[in-house]
Amino acid sequence: MKNELNRKKFLNAIAFIALIFAGIALLIAKFFIPNTVVGRVLSNLSYILAFVTTAVCAFNYVRTKRNIVYTIIYIIAVTLVVVPLVLSLFNM
């Protein structure tokens, strides 16, 4: 029980830090270096951090349900998010 609580606290802390970095990256990309390669990289980085954080938190929820339907829906949803994001990184 205590191990599970420590892991949840750790993941929540990581999610909080990722949210801070995503916000800072978006702020820098939007106001300080807009329409540059660095600005686009920072924007993409913030989107990746936001999606990874969401995926990790959603995985914890799916894992508690212990049902294959939730797992399949999770895999499909993550795929629907990751594929366009990766394609946009390579301008495809």
C-alpha cells in the first residue's frame, strides 16, 4: 500500500513539473521567439510533455480498472494522439 502511494506521489510530482515546463516552453515560444525554429521546437516539446503526462496519468487510471476494454481503449487513444504528433514533428 505504501509503495503504491509513493509511486502515485512521484507520478503526480512529475506531472506537475511537466506542466510547469510545458507552460514555460509555450510562453517562450509564443512571446520571445515566435515563428522561428526554436519557437516551433519549444511548442512541440510542450505538446509532447502535455501528452506524455496525460498518458501516464490515464494509464494509472486504466490500471486500477483491471479490465481489458479500458486497456484497449487506452491503447487506441494513445495511438491516435502519438501518430499525428510524430508526423507533425517530421512535417509529414
